[in-house]
Amino acid sequence: MQDGEAVDAVDTDADGAYRITDIGAGEYGLSVTAPGCEPAASLLEVAEEDDVRHDVELSPATPVAESGRADDAMSRLR
């Protein structure tokens, strides 16, 4: 993101590598999401005609506790 606007969206390859091309110099926000993981965000400074390598470490998502009564669901099946 730059100035609050999405610049590009890419998917990773099988190894988790990604490449964003054809962006100008400036400060960019990088946000990363993956199923089962907490979202991650970083701020990157890109210089003119510079390649930037930025690794992102994702953390497992925190399990969400759900509550309810299982017998309610079963009674509707009878």
C-alpha cells in the first residue's frame, strides 16, 4: 500500500517466495495473509531501481473458542 491505496496483490509460489515488480521509489506497506496464520504487516522503503528482499515470518492463528450445545444440533436431525 502507498498513500492508503493498494498498489499490487500477488500470490506466493510453492516455497512462499513472492515478487512485486514495476513499482516506483517510495515507502510502501506490505501486508501478508495466509490461512491458519495471523496477518503480518511491514513498512518498506524502496529506492529507485532497487531490488528489495523482505522475508515475512507468520505466526499461527490463535484458536477461537466456540460455545453452544451439541444436543441442540442433534435434536434437529431426529
